[in-house]
Amino acid sequence: MRPARALIDLAALRHNYRLACGLGGTRALAVVKADAYGHGAVHCARALEAEAEGFAVACIEEALELREAGIAAPILLLEGFFETAELEPIQRHDLWCVVHSPWQLEAIERTALTYPLTCWLKLDSGMHRVGFAPADYRAAHARLMASGKVARIVAMSHFARADELDCPRVAEQLAQFETATAGLVTEFSLRNSPALLGWPQLFRHGHGSEWLRPGIMLYGATPFERYQEQAAQLRPVMTLESRIIGVRELPAGEPVGYGARFVASRPTRVGVVAMGYADGYPRHAPNGTPVAVDGRPAQLIGRVSMDMLTVDLTDLPQAGLGSRVELWGAQVPASEVAAAAGTIAYQLFCNVRRVARFWLD
């Protein structure tokens, strides 16, 4: 069997969820969209079900997968519904729904519902993707309440630059939210992973009506480009690993892989690893991207192929055929691999599809 695999540490997942709750001191929906960022939504939801207040997904297809697996906790649709017909299964499966557009509000008003919905009403406080403009927000809230179709409203917004630890835009968006919701008696939800980890000064007083939305931090990756004390307490959930399947001895001056991106400057011992971009490893990871071979630091050399890549074994004489290679995990942070490849850990995790996954509790 091909040795490429992803090990999913569910105990680490629970640790990270508890850290999120400890930072916020209130309720949290575990964000498990995109198949729990590539970690397996059903397995992750089951691992958190005993303690999570609920879950958040992108769309109804993801929610129904959890319901079919027996997950009974609240599930929020972060993108709401895409057509009016979805309101029927939203009711039937007791789902919570984000309302971010006037057409969604109108659809709720004109649809006969068997019982009122739980809606999360989204404010565009500066992200400028979806959400009601500040000038329109209170009217949208009043219309939902007057419709008789909604039992509960949670006011929400989303920070665009909370991963920048010194960015004034976070405080500006918070002020916009507070102005737009002033006087409304409502639950609210603002803090995603970077806001939870990096901006405690803006949220000094935890409030019982707040819902947290931890996402990437659940999976043990920092959302920040530099060291951050709270993020350092996270435990990586995914270990992507494989093994050396071939060893080559090359003289100085010989190239490795497509395009001769790496040329040996000395006699070089090359290890071939069963892992490539079809497995989710970034094709554009440069020479020098960190890996670990049998627990010792090593580096990627040469261009990543579809299902193989090469590493430098010259300074690891004990390594050879069958040696374990960690591509990211406890020893090689996914954020470092992502930074080297010009992407983010979110994308690395979500791209792991072909490789076999094993869940460890």
C-alpha cells in the first residue's frame, strides 16, 4: 500500500476547542466547513459533539452530511441558503441559517414555514463580501422580527484583517458593528480564530450572549505570520507523512526533477518520497522547504511532482529506504510549509484529498 497518509489527532482537536472556549469564556460553534478543513467533518464533529455548542458549515450539503451521520447539535449554514427551496430542508433538519442578502430576507418573508427559524443576520462591517450595509442593518433586523418567521436572531459580522496583529481595521470594524447594533436586544457573533487569539484587548469582557466561531485554530495552525503567544499553545491535528521509496547518489552539477530547479552543488544523496501535489502537497514549495526524515530536520529539493517529491539526505546517512518523512505536523508546522510555498495552512489542509486519512483518538 502506498505509504502516504494523513494522521488526524482528535485529542488535539478537543484541546484546541477548549483553548478557544477558554479565550472567549462563552459559547462556540466549531467550524467544520470544507470537510473540517480537510480533516474529516464527520469524525471531527463526533469528536467534539460531547462539548461543542454546535457546528458551522458553508452550505446545506455539508450540514446534511453531519445530520445523516447522527450529529444532532445545532448546525449553522455560514453562507445561508442559495435558493428558496432550501428553506424546507433547513426546517426539516433543524438548521440555523445566516441571512446576508435582501433576497434571502424576502424569501423568508414570503415562504410559508411550519415553525420559525433561527437566523444569524450578517452585517458587512468592512469585509465587503456579503452582509447588509450598516445603513440597512436595523431595518433588516426589524423586518425579520416582524415577519413572524423567525424565533431568534444572532447579529454577526466577520473581520477582514484580524490576522494582522497591529491593524487598526479590526477596531474600526468592531466600532461599526457596535454602532449598527446599538439598542438591539440580541445575541451576537464576531470572533473568528485570529480575533480570539490575537485581539483580547478589544474583547476584555466576555459576554454570555456571544457566540465564538473558531475555525483554523481548531486544527492547530496559527493564522498569524509571526509568533503569537496564544497560538503557540495550539496542537497540530493533522500529520501528513510518507516514506522514502528510492535513494539516488548524484555528483555535483547534476539536476533533480522537472525543470532542473535544483542543481547539486556538492555530491548529494537524494531521497524520493511518495507524496506530491495530487496528494495536496503544494507544487510550488521551493527548495529548502522544511521536512523531517526519521525525526531529523531535512529539506525539499527539486520541483514537486504529481505523486513524488525529493529531499536532501546528504547529511542524514542513517536515512534510506523506508524512512518516515513528515511533510507537516508536530515537528514541521504547516504554517512554515505554507509560508515557503506562498499560501496558507487553510489551503494545505483542504487540499489533502487523495491521501488516506486515519483518525486517532
